Amino acid sequence: MARSGKGVTLWARDVRDMADQRENTLRLPGFAFPDKLVITKHISAVTDDVVLLAVPMQKLRAFLSEYCEVLLGRTLVATCKGIDVETGEGPGEIIRRLCPDATPALLSGPSFAVDVAAGLPTALTLAASEPEPLQHALTGGNLRLYRSTDMIGVETGGAMKNVIAIACGLAIGAGLGESARAALMTRGFAEMNRFAVARGAEADTLQGLSGFGDLTLTCTSEKSRNFAYGLSLGRGEPQAEGVTIEGKATAKAVASAATKAGIEMPITNMVVAVMSGHITINEASDLLLARPLKEE
């Protein structure tokens, strides 16, 4: 947005290095900030009507509880993908509950931060009750937004694709092969649809960028933190420190919610069991293959 000439203000927990270096040396080194990007250490200096919340899913509740008073009356666009492990809520639900005076929106879809920072072509889904004005406000440069009013579908697709990405990483890391990954992506997509529709989503939403599109990207690239996490776990390698893996907590939240609702989620349950050390990856594979035969 700043590259396309729009005024943008960035607030973060610690902006000192970013203000001095004019780039995010820790997360995105080598990408200079545009001149139009203003950096502030005071959240009260963020006065725009539209605020993008680039906060990890499991931290969103605490962030809004602390800063909701500052954000009264704004349009709050969540960019995190997941389900809160304690409440079972998605980002839209959390914004609606904790900031009832704000207008909730979601930005989701297949995108790696490094690609967006490099200005490479990216298409995303913007979900809100009335998304069209926001769609025009946030589209710019090489970023194209498609609009949706199905917030449940968009947030569920963004959450579930991380869980399936961990499963695919586990399969590749354990040497189960590309055919296994394709099967997990396909059957995982079926799980995404079951869970989303049970939560009130429109099935067509999952066919789009925030469902199938994001699933494809996240399950096929080591740039994906969730896929990379599964990959290292499958290889028995140590885990990277300080990296946000949204799918870990989301898998537990989804498995819990699905069990209560009686929704069949074999791949999600397998991911949770492997992460917790209850079964090995090979045992999980055997259990999935031994499931009763049925129509697709």
C-alpha cells in the first residue's frame, strides 16, 4: 500500500531497529521500507479508519483486550489464520466480541510475506459484512483482492490449511512420498469443507483463494512455516526457535471442536496425536490407511 502511494502507519511492539534501519532486519531483511511508511512507537498515533492486525492468532485476544479502547470505531482487519485454542473462536468472532464498536474484517489467502515484500503478484480474499469499499481501499500495486461476505468460510479455510500443511510436511519429512502428500491435500480439503460447513460457512468459499488456494501454497513450499514445522518433525530434526506456527494450536482447537460436534476429522486428529507424541508418523499412516473403505 505504501509503495502505491498511500499513507501507512506501522506500530509494533518494538520498532526501534525498524525506524533506524528503515527495514525489518529480523523478519524481512533486504526489503527497504517505502518513504510513505511512517513508523511509530505509540499506538495512539495510529489514527486511520482501517487498521490491519498482524497479530498471531493465539495472541489476538490479549492484544484486543489491552488495546480495544484505542481502536474504537475502526475497521479492524485480521491477517492471522487460526482458531483460538481456549475459546474455539476465529479472529472475526474475537474482534466482534471484544470490540463490539469496531467493524471486523479478514484478509486471507495464498501469500508469503517475502513475496508481498518483493512486490510479486499476489491475490487474496477480503471478507467483511460489506467488503466492497474496503476492497477498493486495500487493493493496490501487485496486490489484488477478491471480496466475500462469508467470514466463517474465509477464516475456517485459513485456519484449516495450516493443519493440513503440517500433515503434508510430516509425510514428506518421513519419506512417505509425493503421492501421500497429494492424498493428504485432497482428503484434507474434504475435512476443511466438512468443518467449515458445520460452522455455518458456504461450501463455495472453500473453493477459492482462502481455501483451496491457500491450501495449495502452504502444503507445497518450505517457505510455509507450518509445512516446514511438519517437515522437520517428520525428519526428527530440532524445531526452530521463535517461529510462529499457527497450525499447532489450531489443530488442537479444531480437533476439540470437531469431537464435540461429532465431525469426522481423521487427518486433524492424526496431526494432534503425532505432535503430542502419542503415535509415530508411520503408525498414523497405518491408521489412516486402515480406515473403512467408502465412496469419495
